[in-house]
Amino acid sequence: MAAEAISRALRDGALEGEHAPALTIKDSIHAPLGAFVFDHILAQLSSNISSSKSQAQGIVLVAFARSPQFCAELLKSKANDAASLKKWLRIVDCYTDPLGWKIQLAESGIVSNRSTQNATTASLCKNVRDLDMLFSSIVELGKEVIRETKGRFAVAIDSVSEILRHASISSAASLLSNLRSHDQVACLFWLFHSDLHEMKASSALEYISSMVACVEPISNTANGKGMNSENLPLIEQNLGRGEFSVRFKRRNGRIRLMSEELHTEQMGINFVPAFEDHVTSQSLVPKVQFNLQLSEKERNDRAKVVLPFEHQGDGKPIQIYDGRRSVSESKTENKETNAEKMHVNEDSGRGEIIYIRDSDDEMPDSDEDPDDDLDI
């Protein structure tokens, strides 16, 4: 299954001398289930880390869309106790005060200063526009969670779309690329709302990623109906289920595609194999201005064509030509050849090739006869 393949890739981490595996999770308003997929993958990786089955020894969670308290409670609900979380989880809090306004108001005395520290050991980010500082914070917390050893840590960003609200595409791509190439990062993954940004933003993130997981509506792709107010039942269905397609980039350059369905449940999401009636049959022939396939009439006409090497009967004995001349054919051809030679000898003594120059302006080498077979 696609979700299990993703979990294994993130669990195994980076190979020696190669970049860490990176996953982009894409969703849209038509299938807003990307957060469920993110939580599922985060819980799977957390379980592998707590049981020492993963290359990563800890997780640095960059929280943009949800508070650190929510993230901690989410992981606790996945059978992770608070004492265990403190060992392998660190959170960069980009949710509480992303631009530092609350701190400025507190310093001026307008509002009271409330501590943002909690049991999850969150580090407050005061300016999400400074991605260099954000990168340094992630690396410092990662080294802290692995206790300054030669181990590796994982990085999870709950919303790259929030980063793109305050920074350019190139800056965000540079941040992700630097994290992936860091020698102590085992893996990283992030959530991206594709319908909020231009196509070039999605293309840049997919270029950096080694895996791209897309959550798409099932009803829209299966039934071919548009998403509007007249199809409210279809929209409601897409809030509870979707098509989960994953594209894996292999080291040899090949692409592996996997697809399945995901359904939301009370305890999370469940992945099931995709049904055939939900798969849209598409022709593999590209759209071009000329025909690459024969119609039924053309196939029938081609079947009626009598090929030269096929004997069709007509009352004659079946003869299969094996490339050698028969004795009768040789005698007949010899008689015809002798008759032609006699006729030619009677008409003329020999053959001649007469070459006349068009003008005196031609180059002298045009009169040359290297083969000595012309009568000039």
C-alpha cells in the first residue's frame, strides 16, 4: 500500500552520501484531507522512533497551522506518553506569535506577557519571515533531541503554505533543500495546500521531494461532475474520503506510481485498495493531430489486402518460395536473356554514353572520368 511504502521510506531514512527522503503532501479545498494524512504519517514515524525502529532518533515539528499543545495532545492520543515525548520530540512554535507582535505589545505594557513554554519543550519563533533563523532553530533543536551524537533527526512541517505567506518561493525551497541535504536529517515531510498557490510553487516543491502524495476527490474524478453547489452530496462525500496517489522517485531516475483510497474514521484515517469502478479509464495514446490507432473499418480493410508472399489458391498448386530458383525458372530466364542479347546485337554494336558540356564556363574537372567508362 502507498501509505505503508511512505512510512517505510521515512523510517529507513537517508543512505550514506545521499540526501534525506522528502515527502510533499498535497491537498485542495475539493479534498481537504491533507492534515489527516500528515497526522497519520507523523504518528507512524513517532511510533517507529519510540520503539527504536527508525533511523531518526527524534522529531523536530515545525508548527505553523496548529498550536504546540494540540500537536502534543495529538501524539499522546496515539499511545505516546508525556515522558516519552520529552525525549524525542521538539517543537518550533511558529503558531503563537509568528511575527513577534504579541511580544512587542507585552513589552509596551498593552497586554500581559504569558509564557509560551509548555511540557512539549516548544521553542518560540518570533519572526517566520527570517528563514535562516528558522533553519538554525530547527538544527539546534535537532541536535538537542539526539543529544549531540552522530545520530539523525526527522523534520515535520505542518504547513508550507504558511511559509509562503511570508516568504518567496525561492526562499522556502532553499530552506527545504538545505534541510534535506543536512548530514543529520534522516527524513522530512510537509503539508502543502496546492490550490492556494501558483503552479510554479507546486512544481518547486515536487522537484525537491523524493515522494509526492496527492489527495484528490474521488467523486469528481470518477463521475466526471463538477464541484459546485448543485452537487452538495458529492462535496460531502469528498470530506470523508478521497483518492490517495503517491509518486516515488527512484535513485535510477524511474518513477513508481501507487494509488489507494483513504476514508476518515473516528480514530483517524484508513487506507483501502482503490476499486476498479473508481478508476477512470484513459487512453495511453497521446493527444496528437494525426491518428496513432486504426479504426474498425481500417482494420477490416487491412485484413482483406492480399500480400505478395501469400498464396491465395485460385486452382494453382501451393508453392512456397524459399529463395532459390527452380530448374524450370532458370531455363526460362536463360532463354529470354539469350533472345534479348541477340536482339541487342542486331540493333547496335555497342552501347555509348555521350557527354556534352553545357557551356565553356564549366570547370575543367567536370570533364574528368575517374572510372574511364565515358566516351568524352
